Amino acid sequence: MIKLGILSSTRGTDVQAIIDAINSKKINAAISVVISNKKDAFALERAKRHGITAVFIDASNKDRECYDKEAAKELDKSNVDLILLIGYMRILSPWFVRKYKDKIINIHPSLLPAFAGGMDKDVHKEVLEHGCKITGCTLHFVNESLDAGPIIMQKAVEIDNDETADSLKEKVQKAEQEILVRAIALFEKEKIKIDGRKVRIDEYILKND
């Protein structure tokens, strides 16, 4: 079983999808802790409702590394194997990224490298303003460059003519949930490997699992 630590600043819709996948035995995993920098983040409430440790860490008067060291204490206490950033509205410190090298993955609501650097609905608004016909989501390892780590998986989403930022967000979130659950299953089976800028996935497992 793989132990997950989740950092989230938002409602944690994707967190719920992971919880549901665990409960239905689709993935052999457990969420050990959910950490947020927002006291009212609904992701914390989701965790509490399912008996998962929920931790709020106040970011006031803390520099980035100081905050991350507090988060690291909670993650280490739970002996997590993999850290997921889900709607996490903070940029990680170099110290944190180095400490958990190749163990942090982020879900981004666009097909990177397009529309990197933005967060949440702002990304969807920008996609629509550019008149894109296709968008999607990207799951990637986190390195010290923003939204630039090795890409694990991507899933495309078609954009309708009457699309709004809200409707597009909903569609992209469904895609996010699919690849998050899929990737966690592959991580648990040790089928995802980093090879320089590329991520190698056991294709036989993808086709036959």
C-alpha cells in the first residue's frame, strides 16, 4: 500500500475522487494526511469526514521555507510515500523540493507547457480568451521550476463553443481525477520512472492492468 500526503488550498474535489477510489478498492493506497494553508479549505473538511488527519498550518509571518518545514514535519510523521499537490496555492521552497525529490506530483489544469504558472479558474479563463479548441490537464513531477517538472500523464478536453470558465473547470476536473487515480495505481506498482526530462511508464501494465 502506498501512503499519500496531500497539500491543498481549495475545495479538494480531486481529493474526494481519490478517497472514493480508495474506498472502492480501485487503488491500493491510503491518504495519511491532508495539509492546507487555508483554514476554511473544504479539502480539510473532506479529510475529517473520512477519518483522515487534517492539518491547517497558518502561513502568517512565515517565509516559504519555514512554512514548508512545518508541513514536512507532518508529512514525515505520517511516513508518506508520495505527496500530491491538489489546488495548492503556494509555491514550494527549493528546500522542500530537494527533500522530497521525485516524490512530489502536481496536477495542473492545462496541457503544459501551455498556460503554465496560473492557478485554478484563472487558467481556464486564459484558455478561453485565447480561443483554444482543446485544453486538458497535466500531472507532473515537481522540480524547482514552476510547472516545469517531467510530465507523467496528460488528458485532453475539447472546448465547446458556449464554454464558460466554470463549465470548463468541471470538465477538466473530471480528467484530472482520471489521471490522478491512474497514476497512483501505477506508483503503487512502481511502474513510473523518471528518465531525464521524460517519464517512462510500463506500457504493458497500461494496456493490461
